[in-house]
Amino acid sequence: SLLSLLFVAITLCIGMYGCGKESAELPTYETERKMMIGAWLEPANNEQAYTLAKEMGITHLFLGGDYTAGRENENYWASLKLAEKTGLKVLVRSVNQYPFLDQTDYTQYPAVTGINYWDEPFQTDFTKVAAIADTHMKKYGGELSFFVNLPPNETNANWRPWSADSNYQKYVNKFCTDVLSKITDGPKILSSDVYPFV
């Protein structure tokens, strides 16, 4: 389609722009380090699609899109098995739910490494998100990652999730102080969206 061709053209232009430049030497580490490369929402609910995602370098899927919407959907549970079979990891989504009502014990699913509790919370939601963090720590400790995704810095002037007397830096600092400080075991993940083509 025309949109696909346009995307390829832009990608090639960006790639070619950087080709003539010298790159800095890559860092080396004493121990092996891994980076999470996540795909927002899951592929079609079949082994071929999951295998392709794995071959593309995706390490984690944020489960809860069109193919698996709702835990009452059998595809939701089938996708956890597909992820396990293909070696992908999963962060299940709760869709900004407070209190978090899902009683599933996700430690029983080997592909699940964490729960994505909230996407782009408003600063006024931090008290709720902090309460969810407390509940998460009591239930899972460091066994599963607590995950919240913050908005990008470049938000629309008409939509800013921080308070009127604040800014993005203060918003992030408050999130770290009010929410991430509750995570006392396991990784503390600071995640935000970046929309380079919007």
C-alpha cells in the first residue's frame, strides 16, 4: 500500500542519513546485559505470527489487544501458551483499573514477566497507582515486574497529564517518588512513550 511505501521511504532516508557518520565505540560490560524490546499488543493468535515476532527481535509482548481483549476470551489464555512455546515474554495489561480486580496468579504462567497496570497516568492518578504498587508488592514481590508507562514529553498542549503548576520533569520526579519508591524488590522500570512520527 502507499502508506507502507511511504514508511519504507522514510526509514531508508533516516538510515541513509546516518550512514556516513562515525559512530562512537559501543560500551562493553563485564556481564551480559539484555534489553527489553516490547511490542505494544500481540500478533495474530497463531504460532507462525509469534515465531515471526521472536525472529524480529521482539522480547516482550504487551498482551491485551484485538486478538485477546478480555480475560474471558479464550485467545487470551492461548496467547500465553503461544508466547511460552515461542520464547517470548509477556506483560499482561490491566487497562488503568483501580482497584486492580484481576485475581489471576500470573506466576503460574512462565511467559508472564510482569503486569502493565497503567498507561499514561495523570498526575492525579498517582495515589491510585501507588496503592496498586503496594498491592503488587504484597502479592508478587519481585517475582513479576510492576510496569506503568508514562506519556511522552512532547504531548499535545491540550492534553498534559501533569498538574497546571508542574512540568514533565516534575511529573516524572513525582512518579518516581510517589510510585516507583513502593517497588522494593525486583526491577524498577521507568518507561515512557516516544512518538517520532506523530
